[in-house]
Amino acid sequence: MTIWRSFEEIPADLAASAVTIGNFDGVHRGHRAVIARARERADALGVPLVAVTFDPHPMAVLRPDHAPTMLTTLEERAVLLADVGVDHVLALPFDMAMAAWTPQEFVDRVLVEDLRARAVVVGANFRFGHRAAGDVAFLVAAGQAAGFEAVGVELDGGPQVWSSTYVRTCLAAGDVAGAAEALGRPFSVHGVVVQGDQRGRELGYPTANVPTDGLTAAPADGVYAGWLRRVDSGETFPTAISVGTNPTFDGDRYRRVEGYVLDRTDLELYGVEVEVSFVARLRGMVAFDGIDALVEQMADDVRRAREVLGA
């Protein structure tokens, strides 16, 4: 997998390609349906498959106050895209100048001049160009004039279910099972474990703390059952996960994802990159009257997480 972050990074000897275009945030089941069709065309034509995406998300440039939280970073997207058959990713640096391109300018510059597309596959509701003036019908006509085939793929699951917006809606409600259904895998967050306040260790439940920020999606505050995977070794552990701001201790300034690996107090994870995957919501986040009530609830959370995960 190669990520090209500018037109200049595209190899000069790229003779032809098949192209699919989108934000691909989360690489959910709808994205994969489009990519599967694009992979078929690439194989039939004997050319590499290039996924064109945008970095940052166009809404972060056009309407920053309405920009969505991202389900995946660009690097995470690239890995997921490679897993489903993409050969290269062209991450276009989206800015106001690119936002002003007409649909024809986009076709000429990206698809014809730089990628030498022979086939272009997009979702049936794909829009592009200034003020989203271009659609699949325009792309098909432009392709006929320029010498490439274009097709819009209807999604059997429906755009409501197979969309990044739907996944975010599920996460905001704590419905990690619904998010997993749309994604085709459990939703996860990645990060390097940092040292926290060590309250969990003092209570007998040491946790791995993975910081989050306002740009990255996370499930609603609450307690979940899931898995923690060390990226370096691939080891995976059943985990009880807390998302929130520790209301029992007057709260923190930022939300955090904390994972307690079931029955393990010997793991040293500081500085280790991990992936925390969410399987099921156990309960919402509440403030307890005292430490004893909190510890009792934590023991019950661990018991329920073990049942859910079969651990």
C-alpha cells in the first residue's frame, strides 16, 4: 500500500488505473461494496486500483463548525483500504482552491491527467466539484468523452445504514453493536497508552489509558466490553472499557478511554500503541456516592464483560 499525499508523488510511469473516490471514513460496508466492484474492474483491465480520498475532510475546510468527528485517521483508512483490495491511496490535500474546482476540472486534473483512469467506480449518491455540482450522470458523460468507464454502485443496505454518519449516530448513542453492524467489524480507537491518575490500580483494577480528542469519534460515556490489542505483538486481551470523565472523582477536563484487561494486573503498557475495540455496552456512566459502591459496581462490570466476551 502506498499513500500519495500530492499529485507530485504519483509515479510518472503510472500508465493506467481503476479509481474509486470518497472520504472512506471508517471503510464501512457501503465503502467495501463500492471497492469490491472497483477491484473487479481493476482486475479485468489489469491495472492497479487507486482510492482517492481527501485530507482533511472537506467539511473541516468548508464549514469547520459542522465538521464530523473522524472514525479513522488517514493512516488507519489506508490500512483498511489495503485490506479490502486497494493498491494505492491518493490523499488529496483539500483546501479552498480545490473546493472551487468545477466537476470538469476535477475529472481533467485528477482522473485523466494524473491517474489516467480507465474505470471509475463510486457510490450512487456520489457528488463532487464546486457546490457538489457533479454527480454520477456527469461522471458517466465525462468518462465517455475522455475514454474511461464510470459506474455508480447502489448499496443494498441503503445509504442510511451504510454510511459514516450512521456509524457516528450509533456511537453517540452508545450503540456499539449497531456501529459494528454497519462497519462489518467492531469500532475501535487507537493510541499510545499514557500514565493516568492510577486510581484504577489503587482500587485493584489497573487500566490502560488511551487519550482522545475532539477530532476523533468515540462511543458515548459509559462502560463497555471489548478487546485490547497490542499493535507491536498482536496480543489480544478481553477488556472492560470505560469511556468518560470519571464523575465519581469530580470529572476530568477531557474524555478518556480506559481499558482494564480482565484478571491481569501484571501488564506494563505505558508507551505501547494499542487498539481498543468495543463489543457491547454494559451501562451508562454514573457518579457513585463513595468508593465502596464504585468498587462493587466495577466488580459487576468485570463479571458482565467476562460473560459477554466468553472470557
